[in-house]
Amino acid sequence: MARLLSALLVACLLTGGFSAALASGIPSAPLCTVPVRVALCPAGDLVFSATMRDLINNPLADVDTWLEFCAASGWVLASSGQPPAITFPQPCLPTVITDFNGVAAFALKGGGTVSGGIRLLCGGALVRNDLGLASPDQNGDLTVDARDMAILVRKIFAPTLDPTGDLNLDGHVNAGDLAVVMRHLGHHS
């Protein structure tokens, strides 16, 4: 009898009787779409977007999602002029609410570079803990200028790949990334 009840319970869970209710609303890191790096510009015109999905692949709408910069170094966010859709429970914790499609979009004003250690959380659950940061403002002074171009040129000719110079997220540091810096020349916050 106990075996029969166990089998019925498992069948009910597997056929969706309780599984959908249990799985909805819980972020599933493997099903979320997250770029490998956060993109920031001092003018706030680069948008880092990630799509949050639950355990049964439904979009997570109206859920607090935050980027946690607290343990990372090498980044800087503008102290004022951030978009009103982004709130800051702490200076290192920008937060947005996902839209109907589960998209969390961060149009932060900032700069600098980080190899890893930025965390993305959705509804309190960790989605990624190893995000890097790439910005046309390579030196983090909140202005995109010739100094940032010079830093990126050194990264282009470096013997090993420095992912903080991969601004277009194509897996290479090359002229395409220099073009991104050139499009943002003069941007500041």
C-alpha cells in the first residue's frame, strides 16, 4: 500500500499536478539568459539585460533582480543621475524589477573593468556569481577619452586575452572593441 501511494505521489508530481505550482516563481540559473559581462557606459547608454526564467522555463515577471558589485573591485557607478527604474538598497546593489517577459534591464551610468565576482540575483536566488564588467570607460574615471583608447589598444596587442576589453562580447579583443570605445568617446556622467 505504501508503495502504491508513493508511486501515485511521484506520478502526480511528474505529470504536473504539483510540479508546476512548486516550480513556478523559483529562478532556474541554467534556463536564465545572462551575458558573461556587465556593460556600462558613463552616459548610461549601454544596457545589461538578462532574462529570468523559472524551473519550468516560464519568464519571471515583476521580480526584484539585482547586480551585486559589493565584493568586486575595479568598478565605479555615477553617484547621481541613475535611471529612476533602478533603485539602490546599497550603493553596490542596483536593483530593477523584471518586465512581463522576465527581462531585467540595467542602463547604469558607470565604468571600469572587473574580471569576475559580480553576482546576479533574482528574487533572492543566485543566478550567476562570476560576471565580469567591460566598459568603454576602461580606467573607471567616468569619462570615455583617449586614455581609455590607449588602455584598450594595449589589450588588443597583449599576448593573452583580457576579457575586460571585449566590449562587443564576441570573445576577442580587437578593432571591433576599439570601435565601441570610439562610439562612446566624450561620454561622461
